[in-house]
Amino acid sequence: MEKSLSTILHVHLNLNPCKISALQMLTARYCIFIDIFLFSACCPGIATVSKTIAFLTFICLLAARVNGLVYKNPMLAQANDFSFSGLHVAGSTSNPSGSRVTPVTVAQLPGLNTLGISTARIDYAPWGINPPHTHPRASEILTVLEVSLMVGFVSSNPENRLINKVLQKGDVFVFPVGLIHFQRNVGYGNAVALAALSSQNPGAITITNAAFGSNAPIASKVLAKDVMSHVR
């Protein structure tokens, strides 16, 4: 007869109800591992109890981290885990690009973990740019809140087609995942935009930084040959 997980934990591992409840909560997100655990515990001829304990330990180690982040007991979650303050504050644009990104990813807002979304405020000085970059793990939808922006992205090889447009206040534009894109303030005064991204940790790769500022550096002969091959 099929045994429940709580029965197996109690009979085979001699765990009290409190520990059983905690382990069930930890393993709730790992159904495939629970199935294997049940199979092992119900069939001692195939897997010994000691192996079952080791496997359960493995499950718990997995459950301790989700997407590389420490898993917090839901019973201990607080409102602060799901809130972020500060997007009303303009970021400093006193830098060579004349822009500043204020991200709200899982690093700043732990409650985003496993939700697959994040956001960011972007400030632009007059004629400031958010230089060509990509988000390897997310698409982006950008809403202009103040002034005007010229935005665009480049399609993948071999076409490398530039899709660009000037956006006014209230306009929205989408950048597909992984494609190089940019923004430039073409209005009068400081511009502001709000980005929404389809990942809790979208990542960002600035093209010039990656090509010319990598650690360790890419050989200059490689870069020079590539650049010269594209000079028209």
C-alpha cells in the first residue's frame, strides 16, 4: 500500500511531527526528488535507510537555495521582503555616459525571487545615453516618464537591422531578450524612464565594456582585425 511522505519520514527516519512539517515544506518545490525519495524509502531492498537519509540531506541542501539565493522560511517573511523605496529619487548622471540606472532586481528586493520580473529607473542628462548593451536573461519594456528619448535595438546576424524610434512622454517600447539596445535623451531637460524586465536577475552586458574592458583583455590584434573588417 502506498505510504504518505509523513509516514515514511516518521517510521524510517524517526522524525517528530515538527521536523516532518519542516522537511515537507523544504521539499515542496522539488516534486521529482520527493518521488525518488518515496521510492527509495518504500523499497529498502533497493536503497538502504542510510542512503535515504543522505538523499534527504541532499534535498534539503538544494532547498536551502533557490536560483542561487538563500531560501527564506515563508513563515518568517515580512513586508520589507516585498517592498523597495527610492525610485522617486533621481539618480546622479554625472558620469561620461550622462545616465544612471537604479535597478530593482532580486538583489535589492528579495521578494522577487522565483517571480521572474524586475524593474529599473533610468535617468538621463540632456543628450545623455544609456550605451548599447544587452540583457542576456530578459526582455525589456521601457516607458518614458519625462522628456523624449531616441531608442533602438539591433536584430541578430546576419541582418543586424536597426529598429529605432523617438519616444515622447508616455510612450512605450520593447527590447527583445538578448539584443543590443540603447537610449539617448533628445529632449530638453532631464529625461526619466521606467523599465520592466522579464527576469528577477536580467543581467547587463555593456558592449564597449565587454569588448574593450574585459578581464583579462581581449588581444588588441583580435579587436583591431574585427574593427577594420567593418570599416566602410
